[in-house]
Amino acid sequence: MSFDPFIRRLSDFLELGMPSSDKKQWQKETLEPAVKKFPERREKFQTDSGLDIDPLYTPDDLPPEDLDYNKDLGYPGEFPYTRGVQPNTYRGRVWTMRQYSGYGTAADTNQRYRYLLDQGQTGLSVAFDLPTQIGYDSDHRLANGEVGKVGVPICSLADMETLFDGIPMDKVSTSMTINATASIMLCFYIAAAKKQGVSQEQISGTVQNDILKEYIARGTYAYPPRPSMRLVVDVFKYCAENVPKWNTISISGYHIREAGATAAQELAFTLADGFAYVEAACERGLDVDSFAPRLSFFFNAHSDFFEEIAKFRAARRIWARVMREKYGAKNPRSWWMRFHTQTAGCSLSAQQPENNVVRTAIEALAAVLGGTQSLHTNSMDEALALPSEKAVTIALRTQQIIAHESGVTNTVDPLAGSYFVEALTDRLEAEVHEYFRKIEALGGVIPAIEVGFFQREIAEAAFRYQQEIDSGRRVIVGVNRYAAKDPLTIPLLEIDAEGERRQIERLRRVRAERDDGAMQRTLARLRDAARGDGNLMYPILEAVKAYATLGEICDVFREVFGEYQESVFF
């Protein structure tokens, strides 16, 4: 029996891909009869972003005129970085395991940080309470009942010193999820490090500092957009000159997604924000390559496995091309998109919370296959409370099992070349550029915020998603299908009710023991600087070192800049 015809056909397939006629023939002769016998579960299959999914993907979905390997994929560590910014990705070292944590008081959170580091966590991520996020001290009337509930309260340098007591700030990388008050928290961090004998040149980490997404989705803003952008750029400039290892912004799609956006919207709106920051910095006279290498991103890993992987790959490619071609960046590190990922909080269910362990594992795997640089995995109890010690340990172990047992870290970008993944990456990229055109037509990101464009888009997407759940078209296991009436059996973390009182007492001691006259003089200089156009990081740092509180510094800015009141959009 001769194998020559089979070998020739195999050679043709490898060189040219499957001919179109074969796919059409398969659909007609194989797929359609099978579907008649066993109908498909849905009339239409789509991603979370509403992109149609075909039953099969072949080379026909990636014609050479649409996907050029060298131009669109390339090699890992090379432009356009679709396959990752590092040549060997996790073969060198795995991602930073950075569990987001903060609650109670600075002393309480310090103990949790020490525990997590002892369990093998490799970086810290600070969650701040709501009053801290919007610039109020713990004893302000608006802070009543909120102190230490969704994060740690940091009112002064004394709190930051306690938060990092016994943690070497030159050895641990720290991420701080803070936006309206980001410049102040960074100054607290710099000053606390100095108290440890660590210079600002030695510290490393990230401050989120992404105020635009607060107006778009999250709501923890303080001042109007334009003076807030001034503070963002002041951080860029100060760190470029003084804190070389610090990532000056984490441009965040996470909260946009949590508010109800689709994957395509998350990607488009996040990148649009990123380019708005680049433009603002360039308008202030900064050279793009002086700050762009320290820009970083923060994405959500949701439950639509392949769409999330494609989203991360498209993100790198779009960022690299626009930074090089539109903004003229010449340093390859300015083209890199480096990002942290957190699994989707909004995908967690209060019903059957153990199911969240599985959800988180799938989402974390998508982030890893998408090439994340650092990762937070949500705990199974977070739909009910801040995570317990047991739950947060399971979440961390999830990352460690993926890193050391799954085998997915053994090769770089293992899904590259998948017909489905590459086609989906291209589709998402096209969706993003369509959103860019809409935002540009409105005059840019800030004008689009001011007319409610982003808010409406997200609200409509969230409404559609919830309708799908309510109607049963979208299955949420344990919620609208396979529900159970078993009583909740997992232990939950309870915040010490006395923590707020202790925090307020500590704050009042700080005010009583400082040199109040010297502190007031620093605030006067800060007020004068805010009315001018100099870099505000220098007078903020001076006030911080004099133990001015967060609320006192923010009150100066409220006096000069005013407060932002969001319009109502329908």
C-alpha cells in the first residue's frame, strides 16, 4: 500500500492550511447532520462582549492578508509584544503573587501582611478604606462606620510607619490601590521608607493613580478631572527624577469591568485612559520616554476563558503600536504593556461560596496564559466579607499550584497560533479601535466623561448581562441553576468593632504630639503651590514629614480646586 498520496496531502495541508472547500464540506456533510440529530444548546454562541463564536476555526479565519506572523505576532520580547514583553516569560521566574489586603487598623493589616509573606506571597498590595480613598481622616463625620471596613485607614505618616513595621521596604515591592489621594499616599510611603533608612531610589512598587477611571466607573474621586490630572502628572515627573524603580500609574480596567463593562469595553476604555495620561504628560513638557517605561496596567480576569486571554494579547499589541507610531516613543520599554491582574470580584457568588475557588482558578489560569506580570486571586468568601485567613491561603495556593504543578509555565505563550485565539484577538482589536473613534469624535476622554459616554456604555452592558442571568440565558452555577438551600458553613472574618475607636484615638495623639505650628506652615506653602503651577509632590512630601494628616492636605486641595459633583446621566 502506497502512502505517497497521503504524504502529499499532509504536506499541502502543512504548507497552505486547510482549503476553504474542506471546511465548507465538513459543515455540510459532517456538522449539519450531527446538529439535526443533537441540536445545539443555543441558537447563537457569543463571548461576554457579544462577539459571535463559530463552531470551528481554521486557517480560513486567519488569511495571510489579515495576520502576518512577524507584523502581528512576532516573537516574545519583540515588537509588537503580542506574545509577551519578556522573551522567556515564566521560565525565568513566575509572576509576582500579590494578594490585595487591608482591613481594621494599620497594626491589624501589618499582621496579615507578615502572614502572607510567610505563606510565600512575593509582593504586597494595599487596600485602603473608603475614607482614605476619598481624602477624609478617620474622625471625619463622613467616615463614621466606614473606618477599616473595606481596607486599612491611613491618616498620617504614623499609620504608614505602623503598616510596614518590620517589613523591609527595600526588599518588598508594594502596590497601592489609591487614586484621588495617590500623590499623598506615595509621599507617606516615601517618608516611611526613609524612617527605615531606605532611600526613595531604593523603593519599588506601583501606585494606582488612575483618576480617570474613577469618573468613569468607580466613584472615589475628590476634585474635578483637570486638577486631578495635574496631580497624576506631578507623580510622573517626580518619580522620573527621584524614584526610578516606582511604577507611577496602574491604568486600571479592573474597576471598569467590575462596574459591568464587557471585555472589549474594559480594554478600549482602559487604553483610552492610558493614552490620555500620555498626552497630558507630553503637554506638560515631559519627553514620552522619560515616563512611559514606568506606566503599568491593571486588568480584570473574568470567566470567559478564551476572550480574556485574547484581551491580554490584543492589549499588548495595541499599546506597543500606538506608543511607537502615534506618540513617537523610541525606548522599547515605552512600548511594553506590563500589567497586574485580579480575578473577577463580580463573578463571585454568595451562594455556594466554595464554587468561587473553581471560578478563581479558571480566571487565574486565563491571566497566566495571557502573560500577566503579577496576579491577585480572589478568596472564596469575598462576596460575603473580607477574606478570612483560611480563604486567602487557598487563594494564594491556587496561584502556586498553577505556577508549579500545571505545566503551563514551561513554554512561552502556549496558545499562540490557535485559530480561535488569534481570530478573537483580531476581533477585539477591531472593537477597541471602533471605540477609539467614538471617543475621539467626542473630543477625547475628559469630554467623553463630562457627557456621560463611558457611564452609559457600561450601564447598558451591565443591564444586558443581568437580563441574561435573570432570564436564564446565562447560567451562573449555584445561583440561577443547580441552586441549593444548604446553610452557609464557611467561617467569615469579623472586623474588630473597637478598631475604629483605636484608630481615632491614635489619630488624635498624632495631632497632639506634632509641632502644629511647623505643620501649619507646610500647609500654607502647599496652598500657595496649588494656586501656582509647580510640582505639588514636593510640598506634599514636606507636609507629610511634618505629620499633616490626609484630611488636612486634602482640605487644602478642596479649597483651591473645588470638589467634583457627578452629573446624572440617563
